[in-house]
Amino acid sequence: MTPTRLRRTASAVAVLAAGALVFSACSSGDDDKSGGGSTPKATTVLPGTGWNAADRDKVKDGGTLTLPVDAVPANWQILNLDSGTVDDNTLSTVYLPSFVTFAEDGSWKANPDYATSVALKSDDPQVVEVKLNPKAVWSDGTPMSYKDVAANWKALNGTNKDFNPVSTNVWQDVSSVTKGTDDQDVLLTFKKKNADWPSILTAIYPEWAVKDPKTFNNAWAKGPFAADGKTFVSGGPFIVTKFDANGGVVTFGKNPKWWGDPAKLDQIVFKVVSRAGLPQAFANSELDAINLYGSADAYKTAQGRSDAQIERSLGTTFRHITLNGTSQVFSDVNVRKAFAAGLNRSILAQAILSGVESPVELLNNLIYLPGQKGYEDHLGSVLTGDAKAAQKVLTDNGYTIGSDGYAAKDGKTLSVRFVIPSDNPNSANIAQLVQQQEKAVGFKVNIDVVPTADFFTKYITTTTRNFDATYFAWQGTPFPVSSTESIYYPADSGQNYPGVTDDSLGAAWSAANAELDPAKRIDLANGIDKTITQLFTTIPLFPEPNAWAAKKTLANYGPTQFQSVPWQNVGFTG
């Protein structure tokens, strides 16, 4: 499948650590939480979490969990522009503290391992108080304190342009982070109200890792280091024991300084496996769980492994096509609209989801997902897949259709460079279908396959924008409003890959972020969606249900929409 980036709440990476959206895609799957191999139907009510849930006393002590990643972190500072994939975020949850923990439905509460309480202390001015667990320490022995949170705020609030965060969402609305009654009493005072304030209380870095721009941007480029810059550090139940960047393997062992319930597993190993290689690696029992990524081959292979099962849940991913609004071909919004309107999204969705028998539902909103409170259809009447209607948009704007079927204006043919990563069959499939569909509209689509490792570092970046069109996914968290801002505003945001925006969005997002009334906030958010959908820079395709294959005895890890992984409770029941 295509690469996935987080929508971040504190910084905006497309996939979405802070990737933030409740709106992340819906998924489909079995209504049986324990997984199983039954085929889901369109009417199936999927669980928010599809893994095997087991109490700690049912999970055996010891063992190694081996999981795949597309690539090891390009930078272990996941709020940095060089980082931010879903894999980067997953690794961060193993060792970075999160003061809040999320339930299956996306609701949150204080994470007792790190905080005895997290509460809104005052509405006006907005003041949040976090009382840290006095037992919480970094693995080098340094107590976690308000100093860590204050350093994160200084790095991420956007006032010092030498820092290089992927976004400043929410942090930019905080005026100060100060000490309360003691070093473990953290007070965050807001200059602007922000309803998504819990979103920034995840993936907190130690003070020394973000103390100045040079450290923030570079110190963790080769691993999560303690203040000495040499030894690995952790604030979670596991700690990196080995990082083989060349071999593409990250090994975590138990953190000897961990103060909470001891980890059940001895080790967690993440290793780079190409999407094409996942089915065979799982069949060979080299991996304990894999995302099927819409692969019929993987689905068939998984069902043939005797100790495996298919697990399904709602998801947090939606697939889309992004257009570079700064490129010559897509600088005109009417050309972008024609390209978007010419896509037969149902066929594109079926090409990905049918392989694992997941139902198809198109996405017509860029903030909320179908079935989510607040979802409204703002694109269905425009993105019809009618090639003739799409072509008319071009001809109405001065383009002529040549004898070769391609549209041209002032002697220039509408030629589109569609960039996709290598070793990714689904991306290739989508690109070829887009090429065929857009030819009927008048676009000449040229597919450019680039190395997967370079996809988000050399091509799909906000500095190079080395593409005309591309296909990947956004993944989010339970904060759909604030987390989307950096994707669409401002034009030079760390997540705004199209490079264009609407000037009204700054004030619109400020109003929505500050609105504490849920109903009013939904109205404001949908007003924003009506604006960003008409930019035709991000063309939503479909929300993607989670469909995984996992070893039957694996407990407390697998597909989920929002629930936090309790890493110390992950393990095997047999």
C-alpha cells in the first residue's frame, strides 16, 4: 500500500505523532473483536479495536514480538520535518511518555503511569494542569518534570524560526509552561483557547533533546539519545538496545528503570520489510502481525497459515491524491478541479479494498469521516467520475482537445508527473488506473517510480515539492479539527504539500480551535471543509478499514482506530 503519514496535532506531519484526526479513516472488518476469518459485509458494525484483548495474568512472560516497518526513522525526533510516518509514530509509543491514554472510542483520560491527573484548571484564561507521577523518570535517572514540557513548548510554538517542526498546532496557542507547587506540577497557560489541548500531551521529549534548534533538528537523527549523546534513553517500558540503520532493524528490550507494571515481552523487534515481501515473511513466521494493506496475496497467504487469524477494526487512515498547486500544470484551480472530477473513485477504492474483502465507502469531507459526528458530504456532487463533465471544465477554461486526446492551451499539453514509491504494488495499481481515467479527460499522466526511502524525504516534501501528483494516506488521532490545520494552512506549513491555501483559513481555524461548544465547533469545522475541498489540492478517495493478519496467540496488539497500545501488557497467551 502507499506510504502513510500522520496528521499531527502538535506538529503536522502527514500522519498524521501527533497525526491528528478523529477523522482518520474509517475501516471495515469483522464485528468479532477477537478477529477470525469471516468476510465482512457492508453492513458490518466494526469494532474500534480488533486485537485479542487479554488481562495481564493471561499473557505469558517472555518472548519476542517481531513487526514490520516500511523504513526505520529518518530522524527519531518525530516532530521534525524529516520524520512523521506512521511507523515513526508507532515506535515512539514504545518509549516516549504520553500523559494521556486513549480508549477504543477515542475518549481520553490521564495515563496513570505518567500523570496522576490531567485537568482543565481554568476556562478563562485557559489553564491546564498536569500532575506528573513522581515515580516517572527517564532511563538515565532524570526525573520527568515541567522542564521537559516547557522545552517541548519552546521548540514547537513557532516563535523561534530556527526550530524545524512539522507543525505548531495547539502549541502555538500556549503562552507559557510553568512550575506549579513542585517540579512535577505542570501548568500550561493558553493565550488562545484551544479545545484540542489534550493532543499535545503525547510523545513528550526530554528537555535535553529539544533544548535548542540544533539539538531539536539533529540530536536524534541517528537514535533516541540521553543527554550524553551516546546511550539510548527511554521514558517507557522498553528501550532501544540496538539500532541497525543499514540493516533496517530496531530492537527494543525492557527498560530497567521502568516504574510501572513490568513488560511481558523480553524484546520487540521492528524490521524493514517491503510491502511486497510482507505475505511471504508472515507465511514464514518471521513476523507476528502484518497490515494486509489491501493485498489479496497477503490475505490469501495469511488465511493459509495455521496459527494466524484475520483481525479487523475501524481505521484511522484515508487514501487521497495530492496535487502540487505550485507546479505549472496544477497552478490553476480549474485544472485541479477537472483532474479531481475525472477520477472514478469507486474503481480506485475497489482496486485496493476488494483484495481483502473490505466494503467501499467514498470520502467527501477532509475533516470528518463517514459515520463520525460532524460528517457532511461536500464533494459527492462534484467528484462524480464523469470524464465528459470534467473535460468540459477544461474546455470552458480555454483548453482544446487535440487529435491525440490530450488537452492543451497556448501550445502546452496538460502533462502530469505522478510520483509513487517503488516496491508498492497498490501505489502502482492506483497510478495506472489514474493514468487511464485521466486520459479520457485530457490529461497525459506520466508515472514516475522513485525509491521508497526517498519518497517523503526527497520528493513529497514541502521544500522540494518534486511532483505534480501523488498518492498516499493521512492517518490521524481523535482530534480532527486542530490536527488538519497544518495540512491546509498556511501555504508554507510543514504539512501543506500542495503549497497553496485560502487566506480566510487562518481566522477560521482560530475560531474553530477556540470554540469549546461541540455543536458550534462542528459548524465551524464544516465551514472550513467547504473552503478546503474547493481548493482541489487534496482529493479524498476512501477511508480504509483495518484488516490485519496476526498470530492467534498475540494479545493486546493489532488493528485499532484510536486505542493506545499498552506495551507492557502486549505478549502471547500461548
